[in-house]
Amino acid sequence: MEINEEELKVKLTPEEYAVLREKGTEAPFSGALLHDERSGMYTCKVCGQDLFASDAKFDSGTGWPSFDQAIPGSVVETEDTAHGMSRTEITCSRCGSHLGHVFPDGPTPTGKRYCLNSVCLDLKPLE
Ligand SMILES: [Zn+2]
């Protein structure tokens, strides 16, 4: 998918742009969706692709929205060695926007903890 960075800079807030397109991280406990308990689908803020179902969300205590599984095929996992750490970055498979990281220490049967930036997501609530 072709991304027009100049259009995106207008559409997104500076913080959203810094996280999604420059691999930033929002401050913990700052995200509007962190404690949103509504049922629905979490989608990519840039392209609207479905990423995570609310059923997969759990409270990890980290201050970022956390999920134990992604919609199949919706995220790409890439090794990230920035900041002297070995982590697995997750990006949207459609538009390549940065979303967060996935860690192998999830408390549910999947064993995974997808740690998301709230600003990267929109929630489409179920009617
Ligand atoms: Zn996307």
C-alpha cells in the first residue's frame, strides 16, 4: 500500500505520526484505549485494517493496551535491536506502520503479549 507521508502528517497528530511512522513509543498509562472495555475490533489508525479483536485484550499492568493474539496475517513481526535490546517489532501488514512489540511472556495459553501503542489503534465498537 502506497503511503503519502505529507498527507499523513496532516491527518495524524504529531504524537501519532511519531509513533506510527517513526517507531516512537507513547508514554505508558497515557493511551485513550488502555482501559476501554467495549467489545469490537481494533484497527490500524493509518489504513483501517483489522488488527486485534477485543476478546484478545488483557490488562498486562504495563500501561499499554495488550493482546494475546492478532488477527491472522494482520501484523508482521521483525527483530528489533534498537536501544540495546532484542525485541520483536510488530508492524501493520498492509501499510507498514509501527504498532508496538510482541513478547513471549503472555499469561494466557497463546504465551504471547502484543504490547500496543494506543495511538496506533482505532476501536470499532460492536453495535
Ligand atoms: Zn495499517
